[in-house]
Amino acid sequence: MDDLYDEFGNYIGEEPSSEEDDQQQPASTYAQYLDNDAASVDGGAPPPANDLMVIDDTGPSNAVVLHEDKQYYPSSSQLYGPDVETLVQEEDTQTLQQPIVAPVEHKKFSVEEEGLPKVRFDWGFMSDLMQFPEQVRNIALVGHLHHGKTSVMDMLVAQTHDLSNLESSKKTVGQGRDEQLKYTDTHILERERGLSVKASPMSLVLQGTSGKSQLLNLLDTPGHVNFADEVAASMRLVDGVVLVVDVVEGVQTQTELAIKHAVLNNLPMVLLINKMDRLILELKLPPADAYFKLKHVVEEVNTFIENTIPGRGEAFRVSPEKGNVAFACSSMGWSFTLPSFAKMYAESYGWAGKARSPDRRDGDGDLPRPPKASFDPVEFSRRLWGDIFFNPASRKFTRKAVEERARRSFVHFILEPIYKLYSHTMSESPDELKKTLAGLDIMLKPSQLRANAKDLLKLVCGQFFGPATGLVDMVTQHIPSPQQGAQRMLENFYTGPLDSKTAQTMLNCSANGPLVVHVTKLFNTADAQGFHSFGRVMSGTARPGEKVRVLGENYSLDDEEDMVRATISDVWIAESRYNVPVSGVPAGNMVLLGGVDNSIVKSGTVVAEKLGGADGEEDEAFIFRPVKHFFESVFKVAVEPINPSELPKMLDGLRKINKSYPLITTKVEESGEHVVLGTGELYMDCVLHDLRRLYAQMEIKVSDPVTRFCETIVDQSAIKCFAITPNKKNKITIVAEPLDGGIAEDIESGAVRIRDPVRKVGKFFEENYGYDLLASRNLWAFGPEEMGPNILQNDTLPSDVDPKLLRSVRDSIKQGFSWGTREGPLCEEPIRNVKFKVTDVELASEAIFRGGGQIIPTARRACYSAFLMAGPRLMEPVYGCTMLGPANAVSALYTVLARRRGHVLSDAPVPGTPLYSVKGLIPVIDSFGFETDLRIHTQGQATVSLVFDRWSIVPGDPMDESVKLRALEPAGAQATARDFVVKTRKRKGLSGELGVGRFLEPELVRSLRGTGVLEGGGGGGV
């Protein structure tokens, strides 16, 4: 009993049996205590131990409850029951900034319409037009930066869409009032920077001068040279291009690239000379001089076409009298061709033939339609260009000016009326202008007559010229329909046979054949979490819910690994700011597909699950070739997450970047760094912005920009270099020598393919490069890839090497060659412009001793040693630089280029303008910040375009050990190559000596040192 009280007389009670019983005991039990305890306190005899006093729950309790025994809240077991496992955390895992229940966020990274906008055509009518390929045209708008491609699209959108509900159209004051519509610029960067970054599709129903409706599937492409990959991907899908050229600047860098690509791919082309108002308002040229400026632009385009394909340029020649040149001012919303302007005269002449009066009205009270003109508008249009003069007195056309007032017909009938229209509109008072415009049947409200000059001009020109019917006619007549263009696409890009049933349905553009869709572009969704596939339906009809096979770029009948099965979830008509869901898109049209993008990285081919062939047999599935781009990606940065735990998030973002940009390349170096390769500074800036904000949504660290290099040789191998396999039973001897000029370019352009028959490849090298018949037919491989700029040639004699044994190791030697040319010995950069000749092979008779594990690394080592004994050199990419600016900016370009190892090739004034055009070359590694530097020197007056031009050998010998490199000091001219190699090896984490001694056999190294060919350590070290 003594243990119930402590030494101070405080009651402590009995010790509980266990902690578990104590925790699970209800609070009411603590209101009960033993009678004997109570009796002990009162001094009475204790009753039996099991005789408990029950306290009435309904009444107040006077029980003694200790503080530590009180229970204010029910325990988890009491609340949830004994069968529920509960977990109590002592620390909060969420930060105070993170809500317990986060609100649902819908992120949008692009400009979109809310629902389908109001249009001036019926969606059902558009869907019906798709089923008639002869009334469909697939077109790409291409041209240089700020030449007006997007504003041409705006002009066509304004004709077909009700834009009154757009936010930009509601702004009547401030800066927003003068902003251009730019309907196809939906990316946030495009709105901020004021230039197009991505290609944007739109399908519009437009009418020609005869009133017949045509469905135009248009692709608005970027004009900056950094985004030429978008242009190449767009030009693959279309049947013709509209070349948009600024009348003042003329043919610029991106224009030249687009012309070259179109001509070499046999793609029809029409010309749109834009910004005609600059001749009047900016240059202030008189009409006669303006004609010569226009003629110069046309001839500039034709000259470049002829230079691209000498002797065959006539088929692509553009000329206004042929009807394939249009004139426009897209900012004012007008355009015309010679036939459409002649038709305006025909209609006006019809009115002039009759006196107009208010009494001459038809039954409906409207003015009667004009009578038919008494001349042929087509014949009249043929006399509106060239050295044809109109004599006003005799009203005749002559080849030479006969009368004193005679003028060129184009100047008299077209330019002078336009000049007068502009001058009257801008100079006359509202009352005078109303009378002037009444003579042209242009009626404006008083409030419109008092508008500012820009709005007034737009209203007047809109009524004078009307909709762009002439442009629609030109496109319809000179660009083939999908059915006519299918032959060109299949011959140039389809890898399968053209006599199969599937190919025939594609040639016929049949909507009832098996589904084949050529995909070249992936557009991200508004929340940037997924992608939609954009392509052209070549055969069949794309319907939602259809099961298909998605073939990647590496798919072939021999290797079917790059194929997945998928189901088309959605089918849309792409309209840039909105998508129109449809039940099916037939052959010959552009389509946006949902649900098939998972396995597509750059481009792909979507085919039906079964391709029906003749006699019920199933056709084999073939792909369309990957898109061939204008140039290579040579601009390189390394990226890594700030928080290393976010690496998976960044990798997912890089995968999405790879899908979004056609020419981006991402890879992991052996050092572990993640490298991104692009085309230029602006391109990389947009890529990294999308990586940070759209796809990975995290902060990343970016290295200083560097560039790709290549490795090459300038001489033939000093000796026959051999390598012995690790088992000492095989020996491979290889000699390296430089390739003849032009071979690497022919291989990369696809002029010759190693997959072609041996006789065809042999004939090509025999006729073009003077190879003897035996050598030309013994070319084993191009490397490192199928279209790589290096050659592996079998130069062994059948009398020395058993051909049967050699064939058994041929694939292994090719793999070693491919491995070696992919990562060269200098700094693990690709090898370029080298021919490796296998001169001798000694092989073990037993197959087990000459397997791939023995031959492949040995062949690579033999290639390396032959390469290092042939005068190795480093190659760097070089940008072609084109500057456009005033005359006083030319000297600044000379100064800036000279400081960056660049030089000027030519400079000349742009005819008819105060501008100068300067062309030069600058190494890519020295071009970082060049554009900003030049703008500072020219006070922002000059614009510059940098585009990959060529590979050039870096001055100096990279193996020269005598070069001393001092820290923080620029290397000398002849030490540049050594400097680049040393720094590249350090950046990549490469160790070991740089020399041929690492790859030669030891006995060969000793003999070469004895003869003095090698000195010291066999080539030095890094």
C-alpha cells in the first residue's frame, strides 16, 4: 500500500500494465477508482479488489483525473477503428507556400481563339471541297525576314474571317492601334520578338476573278535564316511555293536558300513582289523609275534560278507576262496580277461605254451589271509588261515610243493610276477627296474620310482593288493540284516501288485507298504537355479512331524496330489559332492528327494496319525519306539543371525540344554533359526559352556557346599503318588520303548513295571523278552514316587476300570504320573528307578467331593510325555573312569582321535604294555576339544574316608540340588549331597523350623512331 504514495504523500496509484492498454483505455475509465483506495484514504477497511464503484455518466463527476491522463481529443484508433492503420508525422512535408489542396491550373503558351471564329464561308463547304483535289492547292509562303509573308496571310485572313471580335481590332488609341494583326504568329516568342519562329498552317476558301472557289492550304514560314529548318519541313508537304520578296531589299539570304531548295526539288514557284507602297512613300521614285526597280527584282530572281541549275532555268522563270508574278502591298490589303488588273479595266471600260444615270436601274433597284468589254483582257494583259509602249493619240501599242507622250504600258496603265490614287488620298481635303473617289465608284462615310492617312489609304485601296482574286488565279494556274503534284513527291521522296498498288493510289490521290500520311512537323498543344502531328494525306482518308502503324525515320524492311502501332484519337484542320475537328480528311490535304506523335521525333510516315495489294496480297510498308535541310547545326551549348535532382525533368524537356524544332540535335558527351546543337544565336535563344518555360518548366544552367569541329587530313599516310587484333591472329592494313573536292558534298546531297547498285555507284565515280573501274566498284561504305562525307574502299588484290575470307569480315571492318569516323582521334569530333583504303588483310582460318569483337576495334585503331600519319588538321564551320544597311555602315562591318578572323567577299549598292549589300565570311566560333557588336557600331542601322556556308581548315598543326599556349592570352594565327584541340579535349574530359603512338603497334613505333619519322613519345601528348 505504501507504493501508492510517494515520499511526499502524493497519491500516484498503481502502475498500468502496459503502454498499449493505457493508450487504448477510454477516458471514462479514468473517472473510476478503487473503493479500497478511497477507503484507505478515509481510514476504513478495504473491500474486495474487484468491487468497483460505478460513477453515473449522466451526472457530474467528482473523480480525480490526473493531468497526464486527460484526453481532450479521441485517438486515431477510436476515430477510425482498430482495423485502420494510421501514420502520424511529426514534421510537415509541405512548405508554407504550397497549398494543401492546390487549385487546378490550365497553362496556355500560345494565342488561341475561344471556339471557332466567324468566317465568310461554310465549314461544311470547305469539308466538301477537300474531296475534289483539282480544286485544292497546297502552298508555302517563303521569303526573307520582314518581307511580308505573315502580313500576306493577314490580308487573306481579313477577307475570310470576321475580325471584329479580336482584342487587337478593338484598340482604337495608343500603341495597340498600330499593331499588326499577325494572325499566324501564335507562339509567345513570336508576339514578343515580332518575327515568326514556327511554320503556321491555315486552310482558307478563296475565290478567283471568275468567282470559282478554291481551297488553299497555306503554310506561313519564318523568314529568319536561323529557322530555315521550318521552311524545309514545310516545303516537303506542298506542291508549290509563293516567293515573297520586298521590292526595296530584293533577293536576300533566306530568299536564295528557298529558291535553291525549290529548284533542286523541282518545286513550282511563283513570285509575289510585296511592299509596293515603299516605292511611293519611302523611296519616292517616279513611276518610270519604279518600273525599272520592279524589273530588276524579277531579273534578280531569274538570275539566281539560272545560276542554281545552269541551262535549265527557263522552266522556273518568273515573269509578269507569264502570269506568275503578282504585285502587292499586304499592309494596305491589296494585290494584283496583270490579268486581274486588265479585268478591272475591262469592267471599267464596260461602264464607260454607257452613260450612267440614276434612272437606269433593274427591277430590284440596283445598278445594272456592266456590259462585256469590247476587248480581250487576256490579250491586253500581255501588253502590260516589257518594252511595249502605249501611244495616247493613236491609241496603239508599239515596240518603240512613236509619240512624244508615249509611255511604257505598265507605267501608263498601272503605276500612274496607283500613284495618283495614293497622292489624292493623302493630299486632298475630305470634301475634295469625296468627289475624286466618287469618280472611281468608291464611297466612304464622312467619318472614314476624316480618318488618319494609314486607315484612309487602307479603306480606299480595299475598295479600289477588291479582294485578292488575282493572287488566287495565279496560284491556281501555276501551282499544280495535289493529284498533279503526287508524281513529283513520290519520285523524289518515296522509298518504295512506284508500281505497287499503294503507290498507285497515292499517284491517283485516291481517298478510298489505304491510309498513308507523310508527317514532317509536330505542333505542341496549348499547355505544351503533348504534341499533334502535322502532315499531308497522300492516300486514303484520315479518320479518328482508326488503328495505324507509325513508321519512324529509321524504319526499313530489314529493320522494323522503328515502328509502333497507335490509334488516331483526333483529326483536325489546322488553322493556327484554332483547330477545326472533322470526321475525316481525304487524300491531297493537310491534316493535324492526335494520338500518333509518341514515336515520331522529326518526321514519320503513318500507314494503315493493312495495305491491300494485288490479288488480295498485302503491300509492304515504305517510308518517305527524312527531310533534307538547307544546312547543318553547328552552334553548340551544354545544359544542366541547377538542382541535380531535376535531371529527369530536364531530359523530358530535351525530348520535347527535339520534337518541336526540326534541326535541333541533343546528345550526351562521354564526359556526361548534355549538349544541344542548333543553327545560331537566335535559334538557340528560342530553344532554351522553350526548354525553361514550356517543356521542362525549370531553371537550367547553360554553358558558353561553342561550335562543332571536324577532323580531316591534308596528305596521304606516310606509311601503311597496320593493327593486330588482341588475339594476335588477324592483321588489318589501312592507308588514308584526302577525298577529291566535291565528293563529300555529292554524298551529303544524295547525288550518290551507297545503297544504289554497285554498277551505278561505280559509274558515278568513274564519270565524275576519274576513278578506274576496279576502284569505283570496290567502295564498301560511306561513313559515319549512310550519307557521311568519308569513304571506305577495298584496295586489296584477290591474289593476296582470299575474297571469301574478306567477305566474312567485311561488315566488321565497316563498323570499325563507322565508329572511327564518328569520333576522330584528335578530339573525338567527326572525321570529314577522308578516304580509307584497306590495302591488306591477314585473317585467321578459324571463324571463331575473326569475330566482331576482334575485328571492329582493330579496324578503328588502323583507321586512327592511318589518319594521324597523313597530316591531320582540324576543320571549323564558317558562316556566310550578309549585311544590308546604309553606305556609312560598310566600314563598320570591315572593322568588326577583321577583329573576328573574318573577311569581306564583296560589297555593292542595292539598285534604286540608298542601301548597300555586303557579303563576307566569319568563323562560327568567333561569331558569338557579332550581330550585337555590328548593331552597336552602326547605331542599329544594319541588319545581318548569318548562315552556315562551309567547313574550313583551321590554321596551324594540331599535333605541333612546339606551340606554347599561355593562359588568358589569345593564341597566335598558327597556334589556333592546337589551341582548339587542347581546350576541346579538356572540356570533354579526355585524357592521355595525343599522338600516333597510342594507336600504332609497338614494334612499328620502335622502327619509326629509329628512322626518325616519330620523335619522342610518338606524337606528343596533351
